[in-house]
Amino acid sequence: MLKKGGAMATFESLGIKKVINASGNNSRVGSSILSQEVLQAMNEASKVYVNMNELHIRCGEFIAQITGAEAGLVTTGASGGLLLAAAACVTGTNKALMLELPQSAKGKEIVIQKGHRTGYDQAIRTSGVNLIEVGIPYQTYPEQIENSINENTVALLFTFGETVNRNGEVSLEDVIKIAKKHKIPIIVDGSLINFPFKRLKDCIAMGVDLLVTSGGKHIFGPPGTGFLCGKKDLVEACRLQAGPSYGIGRPLKIGKEEIIGLITALEIYLKKNYKAEHQKWNKKIHYLVSKLNELNNIEATQTEFDEVDRPVPRARVFFDERKIKHNAYEITKCLQCGEHQIWVQEFSLREGVILLNPVCLADGEEELIIKGFQNLWRSWNLS
């Protein structure tokens, strides 16, 4: 596949087209683009050998410092962190139990609100625990969570996510109260709430025992990274069964280059000028909304917050599906197959709505998005 005389694979040499990413930090399109500073730090880290346990401990101390937690640990994404968190709640620092996972988790339970179920909780179940659902998708009561707790309960799980049903949920504050009352840990899947970063710190200050988040989303660290933070004994239990140690987390081994890349990205992220960044996003969204409204059977508006209350402006694009005789699912697929592969946020497709997120758009790509819509409308004789 490489060009003659070449010594480096590229997307072009592999026949892979570039994506215009209006879907945000989406794992399916690579999560993030790394800055030169992050790449340089990773390059330097690749040139030497280090004691990996020592590296994990030092970087964990940095994570603890910036989040206000007792301890921290770099992980292989938020999903890797969820698996380690669940395992830690089963085993504590008992190495015999660690080496017997998932068998030693047999019969152990983690309680979750039904409306909080997502595809990501597969990582929790990989540890061997059973997920116990309480409530119905649109309503859970605190008493239902309490009544589900028994001698086999090792943790409560609270999830922030775009597809989570927040209507009628028991709030994080109330779930924490229940966890403290029954002296069991609470795990928070906070992969999407590291913007603004203060939200992570607030969760820790509220008393969350283990908080898991992503390194690629908004932080723009290496896509396969994340971190967890929380109570010292539980974080230590996570570290003891993550790579390079032997345990259920061994397949989640992370390289020294990725660890240094994430820490560098965090240092940059914490110094970012959010006001200037937000103005840039606003400008792109204003352009998209104004141009899309020039097309027939489209109603585009600007929204200011996303599904997990991040202050990210987006274009909400509604289609009159009966008039155009195509639905939002078809439009999304066609945009991905056009001259420029355009990916959008798909959380509202069932409502006939496409969402355009500016966070990962390069300068000028908003114009290519409009061109993609115009070409599609022209091919369907809608313009």
C-alpha cells in the first residue's frame, strides 16, 4: 500500500478519505487532533525507557492536584477507567481477588438507574459484576435505589451521557447521599463533563469515590487515553490491576508516550482561553445557521448547551421529511458519502434533527459543510 520508496503509511496511501468532523470528539472518527506540543512531548517520551509504575504514580499525583481528588490514574480512555473502577470496588487492594477476576465478582452487583444505561456500561460488566437496573426510563425514585442495595452491592453507578434519559432521574447529589448512608462507593462516568474542567472538580468535592473521564474529549489528548480520580484506596486498587501489572486491566496497558501526551494536553487545556474559543465556535455556527436557512425545507437554529450541559453552541437542523421525501438518517448517510465526508451528531435523528458541533471543525470546513448540503439538495431537486 505504501508508495514506491516510501517508509511511512498515510491515510492517503491506505485509501482513506479525510472526514469533516461536525460530530465533536467522536471516537468513530478519531476523537481528537493532537497539538504540536503534545506530539513533541510524545516523541521525546518515545526515546527513553522509564519505570512505568513510577510514571503512573507521578502522573496520578498531578491528576489529583488538578482535580482536588486524593489520587488519580491515567487510563485507556473512559471505558478502560470504568472497568478498573468496577474491579476496584469488587476487590479493593486484595491481590488474590484481583487475580481471580471476573470469577471473584460472581454475584456482586452495581446499581444503575434504568435511564442511565448506555453501550459504555459493557465496560462495567466486563469486570464480572451484575448491573442492577432500578426505575423505568423516564422515572427513578431514591427509594428504588435504596431498596436495591444488599450485601452483594459493591457500588452505585451514575452516568452523564448524550443518550442518557435525564427526565425523572435521581440527581447525583441524592445518589451520593444514598451511597454515603450505606457506606458503598459511587462511580461516576464523567467522560463528557470535563468541559468546563470545574465540573470534574465539583464532582470530587461533592464526595464521588471514583470519577472516570476521557482524555480525547475537549482535552484533545491522545484518543486512547483517559483518567480516573477519587479516593486513594480505590484508585490504588485500580492501579494495582492495570497494566503493566497482571490483572483484569492488563489488556488495557497504556504506553509511556500516551501518558506523557495526556499530561501535556491537560497542562495546555487548563491554560486555554475559553472565551476566545467560544467566540470562534459561535462564528462558525452563526455561518452554518444562516446559510442552511437559505435552503428549502430546512429550519436551522442555534443552541447554546448540549445534552450534558456543556456550553457548546451548535446548529440544530430540522428537516420537513414529508416534503423532501428523505429522513434525517438518509441525509446523514448521504453527507458521509459526498465529495467531502461530513459527519454530524446523530442524537436527535429520530426527531428529524441533525446537530452540527463546531468543536472539531478546522477553519473553512463550515463552508464545505454548506457545499455538501447544497450539492445534496441539488441532486434531489430541492434547491
